[in-house]
Amino acid sequence: MERFAPMSSKIWFMRTHLCLSLIVTLIACASEPSGLADIAKEPTRSERSSSIVQGATPPLVIDPKMLSVVRIDPHRSLGDPTASLAIVEFGDYQCPYCRRFHVGTFSKLNENYIETGKVRYFYRDFPLSMHEHAFSAAVAAHCADAQGRYWQMQELLYAEQARLGNDLYIELATELNLDIGRFKECLKSAAPRRAVSRDIAEGRRAGINATPSFIIGYVEQDRVTIKRMAAGVPDFDVFAKELDALAR
């Protein structure tokens, strides 16, 4: 496992150089999110073939001194509500690196830290403008949440990343035994779009500009005090080292 190399504490340095370092090391999807973009265009052949990314470099993790907190949605969380230590992910359903995390590292994190009550996990949407279906996929997850199937829909969306689009959302809603009429109406409504846009705004406020991005810190009511940040695809050992160091 590579050793963590803390960067300068000045957050302007992180914001200026993060995207460049991500491009050079190929560790994350980087771009500004698109707001309410929702274009029904099929993924390209290269996107389909890159559903599982191999050999991504572990991310550079920093100890931010100027960022303090990030707001959370307690409803979209896993783990013991009393856990003081938290991971907040900002993700994009069409980002192949996000998929790599969810079909790989996440299961070990869940088994060893979340289900054991040590860590609470929060998910926030950060669809990127370079991914034409990312925003609509996030909306679909929120619409599944309206019928109590948020996490199940999330898992399926990442598993079927190469097929994102309205037809897939309906197919997955059927598989999850959702009320299809309600689900279709929700896809057209403003409420889930506003929820996704709020996540984007919070990510920007926290300096997020790549996916997946992770914040590790302590839960304090409706926010997490930021102690560590990472962009890219950390492996389990990387997470474990940081979580164990912050455990209290």
C-alpha cells in the first residue's frame, strides 16, 4: 500500500492542482457538475467498455485546515446512527471509478466498519457534466427512495452503469417491485431534481470537483467536521488506516 502523502494545508493549492493531478494519475472522473442536465443519449462504446477500471492509483489524501464542515442528509445514510466517525461520498452514477469503488472496496468497508457500528456512511450526488446520464440516474435513485428502495436502486444503477437511461430506470423499478406509475411521475417531478442540485451545491461549497470524492470526519448533528479528504478510488487498506487513526 502506498503511504499517504499529506499536501499543503492551503485549500487554494488543492483546488488549483487537484484536477491536473487526477488527470495525470487517472484516479477519478473530473469536471464541474451540470446542474439540471438530463440528456437521454446512449453511452459511447468506450464508456461501456470502461465499466470496471483496473489498477487505479491510490488517491492523495490531505488534511484540510481551511475547510471545516460538510452538511449531510441523515436519511441517506448507513450504519449506527450513534456512530461518531463518518465517511461522506460524493458520487456520480456514470463515473467508472465510482463504480469500481461500489463493486469493490465498499463491501469490505461495509462489513468491517459500517455494519459493525464503527462508521456511519453518507452518500451525496455529484453528477458531472461530462456524464450525460448521471443526473437522471441520481433522480431515479431519489424516486426509488420515495418508495423505500434507495440503496437497492443505487446498487443496481452502479451494476448496470453501461445501460443508464430511462428504459433501465423503469426496468430496475419493476425489478424492485415499485409502483411504476408513482415512479414515472416522480422522474418528471421537480422535488428529486432539487435534491440532487442541493447535493451539487454542497459539494461545490466543500471544494469537491472530482468523483468519487470522500470526506472522513466526525458527525455533529446535521454535518460532518472534515478531518481528511480524498479523490479517486482508495483501496480498503487506505480507508482502514485513516479510519483507525481517527477512531475515538
